[in-house]
Amino acid sequence: MKRATTAIAWMLTPLVIIMTPAATEARGGDVAAGKAVYERLCTYCHGPKGEGDGPAGSLSGVPTGDLSNKAYMSQLSDQEIHDRIAWGEERFPYLQMPGWRANLSDEEIWNVVAYIRTLEVDKGPLTTPSPKEREKRFRSDPLERGRIYYLRYCSGCHGKTGNGDGEGARNLPHPPARLSDPKVAARLSVESVKHYLIEQERRGEREMPVFEDTFRDKIGDIVLYIKTLANTK
Ligand code: HEC
Ligand code: HEC
């Protein structure tokens, strides 16, 4: 009996989601409570006004974006902002931010959405790609994926342009390879980089992190992007 009710509840769930307007319309979160969450967890990257100028704004190598730009943010529904905060890169890999589901309750996420809405300022028409365009480009363009992954996972040491001057490399005993040097770039292949990043055993003198096996799928795109860094020299 119990099992049957559960099965019915399951079958009804999609209908309920489609029929409940709250799932897509604005949800009234508590702005003051959202502000407290924002100041505790978000300001240090997104900045006090959401402009992306927090002290750790470029920590991940990818610029944090501007949550206060009305023309951009108005293209996202409250639900879409909620989902981006909750799931982050797990569901929206074009945005390199880990999701906050593990740290925040659903109510807290709705509160922070309500607060983010108060940060929006009219800065004129949109001059950068819209959220939909960014998502589409990420899915269809391997070079764009490679660029984002490179900035996120490699630029901290190898530098934004590949010249080895990343912040994270300052105190390393060996400097990182200059991936933008045409001679280095010429000998890199998807296979050699895979081997170097994942398969090679950690040697005592190695400063390069060993990446998890799940990183394998990203390497083709990253190598494609690294090769373009050398071409500009
Ligand atoms: C370690 C830095 C960091 C922290 C802390 C952080 N974010 Fe982010 N956030 C990012 C980055 C990087 C992106 C991706 C920006 C981009 O690609 O435009 C992002 C994207 C977002 C987006 C999506 C914007 C868009 O263009 O769709 C939202 C919304 C957001 N963050 C909200 C939050 C909230 C709320 C918190 C606090 C609970 C938070 N972030 C904490 C770095 C951070
Ligand atoms: C923590 C800093 C750090 C990060 C992050 C990092 N690297 Fe490195 N990398 C180094 C250092 C230092 C070297 C020089 C050799 C060594 O110490 O292992 C190096 C060497 C390399 C080499 C060898 C080049 C050659 O001469 O053959 C490749 C390829 C490489 N890195 C690719 C990457 C890629 C791709 C990423 C991102 C997915 C990445 N690295 C992230 C520090 C880093």
C-alpha cells in the first residue's frame, strides 16, 4: 500500500511542478536574511554590490561576472538564478562556481536570490553575450570550453596567457612550464598531456598537481586552447 502511494506521488511530481506557478514565477525570499547569507559567503568573490570586485573575485581564474547588471540578470528568472546558485558548475558548467546546495538550505537560497535582485542597477543595454548564448556556446564550441577550463584549472600557475606567471606559482621551487612557448606547445598532444596530468605517478620533485581521472574528458578541449596561446606569439 505504502509503495503504491509512493509510486503515485512520484508519477504526479512532474505534473505538480508544471502546474505550480511558483516554480517559474518570482518567489518572495527574505531580503534581510539573504543579505546576511550574501555577506557571509558571497561578497569575497562577487563584491559588496555584486559587481564581481571582491578580493577573491579572480581566485578561480574565471572573472566572477556582474550580478548587478540589470540587462544581463533580467534575462534570468528567479528560478534560474536559484538553480545556478544551488547547482553551480555541476549543472551549468559554463559558470565555474561550485554549487551551494551543501552549504545552504533551499530557503536560504531563495533569500539570497531576493537579495541579489535588489543589487540590480540599470547599466544600459547588454554588450556581452546573454546567459543563453553563453550556455549554447559552451556546449557547441570546444575552444570555448577549453578556454574556461584552462582559466579555471591551469591559469592560477601557468598564467592567463600561458607564460608561467600565475599567482599560485610565485613560491614554487620550479617555475611552471611556459605553455605559450611555441616549442613547448609543439610537443604537447592530448595523449601526452593526459599522461602528464593524470597517469604519471607523483614524483618527489613534481610541483604539478595530479588530476583526478574524471578530468580526462576536459583535456582535449584544454589542449586545443593551449595551442592557440602559442599561435599568438
Ligand atoms: C570563490 C568565488 C565565488 C564565491 C565565494 C561565490 N561565487 Fe558565485 N560565481 C563565481 C564565478 C567564478 C561565477 C561564474 C561567473 C561567470 O562565468 O560569469 C559565479 C556565478 C554566479 C552566479 C551566476 C551568474 C550568471 O552569470 O548566471 C550566481 C547567481 C552566483 N554566482 C551567486 C553566488 C552566491 C549567491 C554566492 C554565495 C552563496 C556566490 N555566488 C559565491 C564565483 C564565486
Ligand atoms: C599548482 C600549480 C599548477 C597548476 C594548477 C597546473 N600546473 Fe602544469 N605545471 C606546473 C609546474 C610547476 C610545472 C613544471 C614541472 C613540474 O614541476 O612538474 C608544470 C608543467 C606542466 C606541463 C609540462 C610541460 C612540458 O614541459 O612538457 C604541462 C603539459 C602542464 N603543466 C599542463 C597543465 C595543465 C593543462 C593544467 C590545468 C589543467 C596545469 N598544468 C595546472 C604547475 C601547475
